[in-house]
Amino acid sequence: MTEIDAARLRSELAGSYADIDVVPTTGSTNADLLRAAVEGAADRTVLIAEEQTAGVGRRARAWASPKESGIYLSVLLRPREVAFAQAGSLAMVAGLALMDLTTDLGVDAALKWPNDVLAGPDRGKCAGILAEAASGDGLSVVLGIGLNVRPLGQDVPPGPGGLRPTSLSEHGARTTDRTEIAVRLLSALADRERRWRAGHGDLAEAGLFEDYRAHCETLGRQVRIMLPGDKTLVGVAEDIDAAGQLIVVSDDGRRHTVFAGDVVHLRAVP
């Protein structure tokens, strides 16, 4: 299998990113860029690994990152135009970039709030997004994306709610060349993130809000949400606000604004 071509990435994405590096293996690209942020790494620095040995997702869950099966990348962003209160919507920006990619590749996919990409008729998990605050003056964020390009094998456990892993190749992607896919993904992310900055982190002002709502299959479903502190909320996912928070109406009719949590899709609501 062909390794990701760092020289091609730098050439085709020149002007969009300050630096792009590809390493054979690392523990976690997010962890590496969090350290690099402390050392003064530039805005829009990209790190990609062929393999991660300690990749993580939400709630520090392990993210399977086997060699040459996927694209495991992180981007350090220092958006001076965006306030801390708007940082939560950045995962939605990454989700939209992944929708641009899957559409381009001919893969049927959708978003599950707040940070998953589901693909195929059975809606397996094809990609995950993790945004972590980094050190630095003003808002600094490391945005991590793990994308399954080829099947991961039988020993990868399902996620919350029994969500099984899947990959682009299992759903007829037009290419599985990881360099080509990385170019397309990072191009889409650069475009979406520029618009997000121009809108000061407000999805509506950036012209991204309705696009996200159209791609998000969480809306209109009964959901179970595992909240911080081992609390659980069950209700109907009614909407998303411009800051990226989920609006849930519980069975007693109360409206809840959810900033973060693990969502399980239960059923569509007529």
C-alpha cells in the first residue's frame, strides 16, 4: 500500500496551511500538536500519521488507527476572530468538510451530532472528530479527524449504542488513494474553516448553519444522550443552535440545551 505523499500535500495545499507533516507512527496527532502549540507552532499547522498507537476520541475512548487503513490528522487552529464561547461549533465545521468529501467520493453519509460521520445504509461510523483546547494567547484549538478509508478488521469493538465501524471503501468510494483523499479533505476543511472565521464562529453568520442541519441525521430523532457526570437525557432532538448546541425536548416537554454528550439514535419521530 502507498504511503501518504507529504510533498504532494504541501504542493497542492500551498497557501491554505502553514505547515504539513506526515509521520510513520505516533501515539496521537492531537497530543503531538497540543505540545507543539505550547512551543509556538503556527496557526493552521497540520500533522498526519500513517498509524496512531494511542489515538483517542470523546471521553478518552480508544480510536483504532491501524497502519494504512485510514487518515489520522490534526490541525492546530488559532482563530483570533473567534471568541471562546463559539469554539464548540468547530467540530460542526469539520463535519461539513467531511460531508463535502464523502459527496465528492460518491459515498452515502450523514452527520451524527456532535462529532461522528455515519456511512452506508446501516449507518456505521466512518469518521470521528475531536476538538481540544490548546495553549496560547486567545483561542487555540487542535482539531483531530480520524477517517476510515479501508476496513479496520473484525477486532474493533462497536461504539456507544452498538455503532459499528465502517469505511469509505466499503461503500463504493471513487478512490481509496489516501493522499488524494487527504488533499480533498484538507481543501474542504480550509474552505469551511475560513468561512467559520469570517462569521466569528457563528454558524449562521458563516452561512454554514442550514447546511449542517440538512446533513445532520440526529435532528428529528428520539435520542439517548450520555451527559457528563453519568447523567442521561432521553428525548427528541429538535434543533441545533448557531453555536452548535443540540436542543432536546424531553418526554416531560422540557427543552434542554446540550453542549456536549454521547448521542445514541433510537428512532425517527414521525
